[in-house]
Amino acid sequence: MRKRVRRDRCFPDLATYIRQTGDTQARIAATCGLSQASLSRIVSGERIPRPAIAERLANYARVPLDSFTRVYLKRHARATATARREPDKVATP
């Protein structure tokens, strides 16, 4: 069930919008013309949406356009830092 949220309220990113409004990825994806799987990758920062999709999502969820890039860069900065601390262990014969 969707929570009541002021229409003029803006959110820092899509994940916050979903958490605070109770809207679903399936509903957002259907409304904005992409699959739920694609939206999931965008929300998690795995992918950055194409400009047309980013604009639709930003308008729908009232988030800044640059939030998609910020989430992506934040996720990949963590992954890079983890990889530097824990390099892949190579099996030796």
C-alpha cells in the first residue's frame, strides 16, 4: 500500500522514494516503460539509465537527475575499495 506523501516533496534518490512512499518497483517500471529487473539495477546503482528513462524516472519519483549517477558512483567506489583491500586469491599449484 502506498503511503501518503506530499506531492511537492523531493527525494534524494530512487531507493529513498520507494522506501518512504511504499511505491513498488513493478509499478514504477510499468509507468516509466522499463522492466522491473532494469529498474532494480538502476535503484541498486548497478546501472545508469539512458537519458530518456532517467528523465521519466526523475519526474515520476521527484528525484534529481544526477541522483542516478551519484548512486552508481557510490556503489562502484565501494566495490573498488573492497577489491583493493581483498585482492582475488590466486590458487598456486
